[in-house]
Amino acid sequence: MKKLFFLLFTCSSLSALAQKQDYPIQPVAFTNVKLTDHFWTSRIETNRTVTIPASFDRCKTTGRVKNFQMAAEGKGKFCTTYPFDDTDIYKTIEGASYSLAQHPDKKLDAYLDSLIVIIGKAQEPDGYLYTARTIDPLHPQAWAGAERWINEQNNSHELYNSGHMFEGAAAHYMATGKRNFLNIALKNADLLVATFGPNKKHVAPGHQVVEMGLVKLYRITGKKEYLDLAKFFIDERGKKQYNKKSKNVWENGTYFQDDKPVIEQDEAEGHAVRAMYLYSGMADVAALTGDKQYLAAIDKIWDNMVGKKMYVQGSIGAVGDGERFGANYELPNATAYNETCAAIGNVFWNQRMFLLHGDAKYIDVLEKTLYNGLISGVGLDGKSFFYTNAMQIQDNFNHPDIERERAGWFTCSCCPTNVVRLMPSIPGYIYAQNGKDVFVNLFISGTGNLKVNNKAIAITQQNNYPWDGGLAFTINPAASMDLNLKIRIPGWAQNQAIPSNLYSYQQASTQKVTIKLNGKPVSYQMEHGYAVISKKWKKGDKVEVNLPMAVQRVIANTNLPEDSGKIALQRGPLMYCAEWKDNDGKASNIIIPQNTAFTTQYQPALLNGVTVLTADVKGVNIAGDGQNISTQNQTFTAIPYYAWANRGKGEMTVWFPQQVKYVDLLTH
């Protein structure tokens, strides 16, 4: 079980053939990290006790389980909406497996086995597993196509289903040691190897993820054909003949990231979730094969996304029509789409970019996404979800893509089941290492256990992050040892709102980061965003870091005209919003003058415990006849963005005008 998270990115020692080439930096397995904080342990426990059971129940009540049962019997009618509904079961099994690795549960373990039996019976003799066709091959679901694979490059999602099955099966095997689900996945993977490749069928998967799944099976088995097929699928992109002159993203191929070969792509484009899974798969294959052209491409794409296509709270995929990236600087607020799955994919990709390059900027983006535009996707109750994550909600403006409140599930429930599998893996993003270099990336109280040169060492964090910037790290090696401790100094603590010029602070903070070793100031080097302390460490050595937690006014690049004259509010890693509940029933009428002073207060009884920002501001009032406006003084309260919409439905906004002329209520 200790190797479970290791499998996600690096070579498992269970592999029959140990790979010599891989990510230069390796994550410390989440099973080797025990958390003691409140912020994340409460969420992970809610995921275990509420979200996972609710997800399994909804898979059953919505007919997703029934589809597998009918496929096994070879009769009936596909009873859900989408051919990828199979994956909701696979992803929930994956999340449940991660949970089992940390919290053994015989009842859950047995239930997974019962589901796996149902899945196995639905598999055809040659390994094909796709209920949308197998239930009634003569009358498959509309997107499936008349024959296997014929519609894969568009909407059949056959390979997408396989990819999530591979990921779920890999997690289940590593968590339990059982091969029941893994054998089903390997049989399907062998069918793919026999079907696709040079001198076989050629296709660019319509929705990427099979590439990542094949890599995980390669890590377990050492079977190079799986890695080769992952690369083959990636390299098939850009070969289909589209209408390159068309501005329609489906007709010109950009929706599928299929308009040109991947090594020629330099811009984040198309369906945002597909893009994140493609770039993650490219990173995996590049790490395992040394493909420098892949590396060059994803480096350029990352620069484009972070520099021109990301919202201030870390979300991506601005355009609802196609759930996709827009043009450069196309980041509207009133219609922002921001799918939760895209945020999760962004975490996957940025972790991989860090493992390739060792630069803290990737973790800065990961952290911004994780603490803001990702966990906003799940309610504090653990069983209500946003598919999209709005930037502003106004009473007098409606749009079909904008969700004003969370729902229990959706007809397309990819986001809730993606949350299920991400949440229990969070501890695996905290630490990483490369030889004697030990990286501390996220600040979450608990203890990480790892080995440096085969010698055990424990790192214990104590903090109240993200509410407080005081961080303490106690280093406990089994015996004195030399190592380079690399503690990430977040960009937000160094007057950098994001690692690009897309957003910046209106006024630089004069507060400085301080670091002490055993109570005294220590000499350290800054390398790629990390404070590096190199010494012979002994048991009980203590490092204290203080990150300034001033409230910062964030302003947008002038290429974002909707944000002109406005500020967003950030404190530490958290972005803030104003919600109707705290601001006299409205949020769209608030003006925050430039000289406004903010007060912070932790309120343990509010929204499971949050630090709120308060200030004296101006509020705009429009007369009942619509002919006159006035302003009045009012008390302003902001809450962390992730916590909005947990107290009912009403207005919310992230961007605040500093003058009356920028107030949006005047234009809707």
C-alpha cells in the first residue's frame, strides 16, 4: 500500500521490468504521509464517509450499475444518457481504493469486489468492455457508432472508458494486492495493443485519458507495449483532415487538440479537460522516454495557459460552448464556465510539470487551483457539487451555463466522481525528493516518512495553514544525515500573484519571509522558488518559516478589459469573494475604494471555520424608477471563494470595482 501514490507518477517496484528513465523527482507516496490538520483531514474524512458512499449509491440508482448487469446478460436497453457513464463507477472505485489504503474497511473492500464481479461479467471474451454497445450490439447508444471504434475520434468514448478503467484497476491493485480488477483491465489493454498501432488501426482518442491509464499499467507490468501504445495515441493527433479555415472548433480540430501534431502545438486549446489529460499524458511519456519534443511543447502550452487563459482563482476553460479554452485573454466573468474536472486535470498536469522541472511555479499554480477553483466544486456537506464554477452571480443576469447552487449529481456526473478520486490523494502532493534533495511543496500539518540514501527520515509539519503563515518543520532522521531541504516559498509571499503577468498585486507588500533554524536566523539559497537549507540534519532540528499573510489587492492585465478598474482579494493562497448572505442581500453593488483597510478574523462556527475579511466600503443603490443612483457606507464581508453557495442561493462576485463607473449592475 505504501507504493500506491508512487504508482501515479513513478516506477513501482512491483514492475516486472524496472524502468531506468522516469521523472527525475519522485513524489512521496500519500500512504507515507499522515495528516493531523483540520482543513484537509476533515475534507478527506467527509469524502470517505459521505462522498464515496453517496457516489456508489448514485451509480446504482441512476442505472450505471444496471448497464453492466444488462451487458452481462446481453439484453435490455442502455439506460443512462452518455456512453462514458461507465467511468463513474471506475472513478469511484479508484477513490475508494485510495481510501482503503489509508482506512482499511472490510465492508467497503467486499463491496468493491462485488462491483468488480459485475464489471467482469460485462466484459466480452476478447476484452472489449463498453456497456453502451455490449447490451445490444445491433442497437448501440447513439454516440457509439455502428461498429467498434468507428466513432472513437469523435464521441464514442470507448478509449476514454478504458483509460479510467485502467486507472481504477491500478489503484485497486496497489491498495489491496488483488488482481481481480487488474486482470479485467489488462485483458482490455491487450485488446487495444492488438487493435491499434503501426500497421493496425489508427486513431487519435476522442477524449484523452487512456494515455495516462496505459502508463499506469506499464508501471505495474513493465509491458512496453502499453507505453508504446500511449505514445502512439498521442502521436496520432494532427493527422486527421479537418477544415483548417473554419472557425468552428469541432470542424477545425482544435476542440480535440487534433488540429496539428502535438509537438507543433504551443497554445492551450479546445475542451479543457481533454487538454489537461493530454498534457499530463505527454508529460508521463516524456518522462519515460526522454522525448524532448514533448517537453518543449508542453512547456510552451503551460506558458500560454498561465499567461493568457487562467482565471484569478486558478480555474480554466472559460467558454461553455465546448467546455473549452477561449482565445488569448478571453476570460469573461459573467459567463465563466470553469469545469471542476478541468481544475482537477490542472492539478494532475502541474504536479507532473514539477516532477519534470523542479520549479516551484508549477506548485504555485497547483496550490492556487487546489485551494480555490477546485474545492469550490464540492459542497461542505460532501454530497453536493458544482459542475461549473462561476466568477460572479447577479440577480438580474441569467445564463444557461451558470450554476447558482450545487446539485447532488448531474446527468453527466464526471465532476463528482473526479472529486471522489482526487480528495484522498492530497497527502501525496506534499513532499517529493530527488536523491538528497527533499522538497516541501504544500503546507499541511502532519508527518511525512521517506528515505534518503536508504536512511529513514520523518518530517513533521505544524501549522494552521491556510489561515496563518507560521510554519514549523521538525526534522527527525534515524541518524544524522546530509540533505538539502527545499521549502517552497510561494509566489504569493513574494509579491507574485501568479507566475506570469496575467495578474499582479496593486501594491507590493513590504513584509518579508523569515526563516529560522533552531530559533536562529539561517543562511539559505533561493533556487527555482525554493529556500534551500543544506546541512547535516540531526534529530529534532526545527525550521520555522513565516509567510506574510497581508490582504492583497489583485489587478488584472490590461488585456482583460472586464476586470479594468477592479480588484480581487487574496490572502495567502486563498482568493476571496463577497456573497449575498453577508452583504445585505447583494454583492454586485459593492465598491472597494483604493484606500480601504481590511480586518481579518477567524470565525470557527462559520462555514466549518474560515477567516473572513471585513472593511468599510461603499454600496451603490439604484432608485426604484431607475433614474437615479446613490452610494452609501456599508460594512463589507468576504469569505474564501471555495466556500460560496453553502448557505443558499444569491449573488456572489470575485472582482470588485474601485469606482462607481465600473459597477456591473449598471450594464445588465
